[in-house]
Amino acid sequence: MNTKWQDFLKNMGAEYSGSQLSHFGNPDLERRACDNGLIIADLSHLSLIKAAGADTVSFLQGQLTNDIEQLTDNRSQLSGYCNPKGRLLASFRVFRKAEDLYLMLPEALYDSTFKRLKMYLMRSKVEFSNCSDHTVSIGISGPAADTELQKHLKDLPQKIDDVIHSGELSIIKLPGIQPRFQLTGPVDELIPLWQSLDVNAAPVGKAVWDLLEIRAGIPTIYPETVESFVPQMVNLELINGVSFKKGCYTGQEIVARMHYLGKLKRRMYRVHIDSSESIIPGTPLFSPTSSSGQGTGNIVVAAPASSGKGIEALAVIQTSESESSELRLNNAEGEAISILEIPYEFPAQKT
């Protein structure tokens, strides 16, 4: 993390657990604020890889699940990075600025992903670099998020996934129940913007932003779930994160076969868990009626519910067990799990 940015946030009341910003003094109030209030979040738990060079588009086109050739300065996209077996190594939000592409992913996966991308460069003219030392990102969400931002910025993106670049600042409109935006730019530009937004918005920690991602049905791959899921298991194709019309990429054969020929036996669902303890990605689920040798399912990401009662999460679950009233965390004695609505429709299963 940029030390100037971290020092600024500490002066603004941020409290840290190790290197991660936990909250701004009142986590319960911060969680409640995300339901109908205006919130701003530091996104330093995410890292930004810059890809530059003459072969950038063609190289990433052969690596990622989405159609990088369709990426423009005004349109971002979600995408996945698979191993040869079609299992996700990472998930990104990708956007373009002039000739350069930017890939945003969890900081915890930065080193392994950066190393793997460079390993496959061969003779491609692409240079990868870490932007996180001089570039920071913040998020803003709430019914009046667009109105508030318009007080400080000339233009805003109007459609989900659209991007507007204003000087060095990039603004992306994100999916969500409330209007939601990501702003990425130099620390010296984000500091005064944060100070201005802080007048009417409640600063929040990572857990609240995770909760908003969960409610939007957006998966994130973490170290605990690397190589656990094919893209369809985490609904990546339902949120425009997979192209079935582009050419080959690593793992494409498996992903395409599942799309055209396979019957998907696992899907990602939004769930509530009757637990007061934190739950890490990869935590197993249990159902007494499951006959799968691979288990009932696993947690993708989890965060405390805004009500203060239990945990909301995204979880990959055996489709045959998704209506079970006996879903539990870990084992038969674990906390009860119930299915919540997710903001997009599942396609009809192949028979």
C-alpha cells in the first residue's frame, strides 16, 4: 500500500489489523450504513497490475476468459484466469486507458498471478508493473452516490461496467443494489476527493465493501480457492465475465465443453449463515443428503450481515442440494445455511 495514503487514512480514523484496514471506529454502524446510506471505502486490499506494450491485447486474449479485444477506454469487464484444466487461478476487473490495460485483483494473489503471467510471456512485447505504490482506489455506494460524485466530478459513467477517464482519474460504474462506483488514480488526487466525500459519506472497511460485492453476486478468487472452481461454478458467464465467441485461451476447451455439452452440477448462490464468527473462503459446506465425493460446496467470500445477525456469503453449492433445508457449515453440527436471492437469473439446466 502507498504509505502516504495509509498515513492519510490513519489520520482520518482508520484502524488496521496487520496491513488490512478493518474499520473506522464503529464497524456495526458502518455495516448498517451500507443498506441505505452513502459510504466510501478504501480498496487497498485490491492490487492493480498494469500491462503495457505492443502485444498486450493479443497476449491477454490468449490468457483470460473474456474478449480483451472488445475492451475500450469506456468499457470495463470482469474476467477470469484459468489453469489448463479450466480452474480459476484468479478473477479480475479489467479496464483500459489509452494503450495500457489494468487488471484489478486481491492483493493476496498479486505475487503468484504476476509471476505466472510473466512466465508465459515468452517473446511477447508486454511489460507488467505494479501500480499500487503510486495509484490508489476507493469505492462509493449509496442511493445518492452519483449525485454526490457529480458535485466533485464533471462526468460519470451511466451504465454498469462503463468507464470514464478524467485526467489521471478512472471512474467505473459497478453493479449493485444501490448506485456504486470505483475510482482509481494518483494518491494526491484521491486524498482531497476522499476529504470532500467524507463530509456526507460514512467511511467503511473492507468487510462492508465485500458485503456489497456479495449482494451484487460478484465472485472473487482468493488464495484459499485457487483452482477450486471453473468459471461457470462462480457464475462468471452470467455477469459477462466469459466470452464463448473468442479464440483459444488457457483452459478454454474445458470451459467451452461445460458450456455447450456439460450439465453444471455446481453453482454459486448467495446465502445467509447463522454464525457470529468470521468465515474464510474455501470453508466447506455440508448436507446429509449429498452423495458427491467432492463435498456439498465451499464458501467463495463471506462478510458480516448489515443487520448484525449472522454472515452473508457467496457459496458454490451442489445444485441438487441448493434447496436443502439441512445445509450446514463444515459438518452436521455446523451453523445453518439458508439461500438468499441473487440479482440475476440462472439459465435452465441441460437435461
